Amino acid sequence: MTDRKSAPPRAVRYRPLSPLREHLRESFWFAPLLTCIGAMLLAGFTAWLDEASVAASVAETGSADELMRFTGAAKSVVSTVTSAMLTFIGVVFSISLVAVQMAASQFSPRVLRLYVRSRLTKATFSVCLATFLFGLLVQLSYDDSTDPAKVTSVPVFSGLVAVLLVLLSLALFVLYVQATLRLLRVPHVIDRVANESVAVIVQYRAMPPEPQQPVVPEGALTLLHEGRSGVLRDVNIRRLVRIARKHDAVLYLVPRIGDFITPGTPIVRVAGAARPPRPRRIAWALNVGVDRTMHQDLSFGFRQLVDIAIRALSPAVNDPTTAVQAIDRIHQLLGMLVHESFGDLRFRDRAGTVRLVEPVPDWSSMVDLAFTEIRLCGAGHPQVTRRLAAALDDLLRITPDGRRPELLEQRRLLDRAVAEQLADPEVRSFALVPDRQGIG
């Protein structure tokens, strides 16, 4: 089923799905490692500048008396920075992690990934670590001589750089506190999830499925997964295309992104290969982890928004306004998908030959994911049902005829759920009036 013409086949259409950048965004070690290496290089450079300044002063005046006046103050600054920075890092980030954990328990555990992916969080942590390491290395380069005629290094530049790093750390800390406080506010969390989902949909639009769905040829060999168990987070498209081209085959990926796979799970069907690739090589192209990621996962954004909504509707929280805010974004995302083509994605090599076919959720699956659980949990909340009715009516207004049955079914189920939950006819009638704000 398709509602718009598909783009012509392109050999490079899989490039946006390269997972390396996303893997680095999901990691918390890469940025601190780079800044610590930079701190080591900077410490060596400032030590060289300190020695060069002493040598220049001795060559010009015959002694380093002028520079020696700064020795005590510079050493005191560096020592204070070094001793205080590590304590600062531990206290600040421990408190922040507790706050984020509280937010995760209130909204959804999936929001922790927003904290891990935050560039500002990584920058703050990295600069603080780099400041501590810089001060430690500078202290190792101290010249303890007190004779101006024998001194070879005075930490003038090292002390100045240490002060600048402290100022940068404080500035980042202020921004970091502001960003962390925003993560405790549900509208910001929902907005972040929605924006990431929009980016995935835009990427999906750049690789439109072809109107004719691929059919796995009879006799295709099924390869079983030989890697570790876990959630299929994403796949290395380039590597799989290279493997298929090398064996002159077409690989049909069996699980969808976000599925849980174990050793022995059918992972790909191989068609056209005289000698199929080894399952271990296929496993190396799969990123399997303990949780899902937004990269290449068209439905994970909906999953997070639905989780936030049903968590808000639980008796322990009882916050239908948060659920309405999540429905607002679900409405937005489905509105972006109503005219999109749904079907398996095909990835081609440089010659234009199809080498990899990847399954994606269809329209019916997306509608069920978006509304079913919220409808079941929120049928007794008029604010939620009125917002659901408004979203469904608006989507029915803009959706092509071929995709209206799924939405009409959700509207019918909403009416039935409200009738089962609310016995009073007047309250029931009120709960089904479409309202974009729920109840204001």
C-alpha cells in the first residue's frame, strides 16, 4: 500500500543509517576520553611554555626573579583546583543522577537515555575531569628549586590555564544544572522524545519503500543468530550490503529493529548465493543490546510517549494532563505518517542491485501502538478520552481512504471503552466530545 510515488533507486540511499555516530552518542566514555587526552597534551604544552618563559627571562635579565613572584600563588591555585575538582564531580553528578532516577520513575525508565545522550552533560563531565587531570599533571612538573639562578620552570601559564578551565567548568555547570532541571519537567521530556521521533521519520522519508513488496524466493536459506541475546538496536547497513555483494546474494532481514533475539533466532534469509555467508559475520553487523534506541527504530518514539502516558494514568501517579501532553505529540507524529509509504526498505549496492531488505512496522501497527494502551488505561478519564477523540477525528479528516479503517476501529473501541467505564449517560456523552485540550 502506498500513497505517494517512491523515489528512484539510489546506490547511496543507506548512508544516513550508518550507526557509528549514534553509537558514540549512546556512549558516555568517548567524550571524557578525548578531553582527558587533550588535558594531557595541554599539560605538556603549558609545561613547555613555563620552561621557555623562564629561559627567556634568564636570557634577558640574567635571572628569573620576576617570574618567581608568581610561583607560590600559581602552585596554590593549581593545588586547590586539583583537590576540589574531584570532590565537586562526585557530589554534583551523584545528586544529578538521583534526580534523574526520580524523573525516570515518574515518567518512564526510557527517559534516562536522554540524560546519557545529552551533549551538555558529557561536556560538563568531560571538562571537569580534564581540569582535575590537568592540575594533577601540572603538579608533577613542578620545579621545587627556590634559587632563581637554578630554577627551570615557573607554573605561570599552567596556573593561568587552570583558572580558565575552572571558569569554563563553572559556566558549564550552571548550564548543566539548568538542563538537568528541564529533564525533571515532563513537557521538556516529551518534546525531546517527539523531536527525536520526527528526525527518524524524516530519515524514513529519505528512504521511501518501493510500491511492490519484496517476496522471499522459494528455497532461500535461513541463517540463525549466533551472537548474544538482546534487543536488536540497529544494523550496520553498509556491512550487510558488502557481505551480500561479496556473495552475490540478497539478504532478507527477519526481525524488525527493536525485536528481542536469542541464539538460534532466524536472523536473515539468503537468496541467490551459491555459498552463503557465515552466521557469525552477520552477527557482527548487528548491534544487540539491553534496550532499544531511536536510531533506525521507527516505532520506539511512539513506545516512549505511550509509556509516559500510561505511567501518568496509573493510580500511583494519576496525572491525566501529562497523558494529554503525550497524546498531543502522538497526534503530531501520526499526522506526519498518514501519507507515507509503508513497506520493507530495500538497500542497494553501488551498481543499483538490491542487496538487503529490512522490515518496518506498517500503518496498522503504528496506530495500534499509538492508541490501544492509552485507551485501555484512560477510558475512565474524560480529559484523556476527549483528547483521544479529537486526535482520531482530526486524523480521520486528513487520512487517505485506504488508511481510515484502522482509525475508525480505534474510534469505535474508544466509544465502547468509555461506555464500559462511565455508566452515567451525561458523563459518557461529555467524555466523548472531541477537545484538543481535554478539559482545558
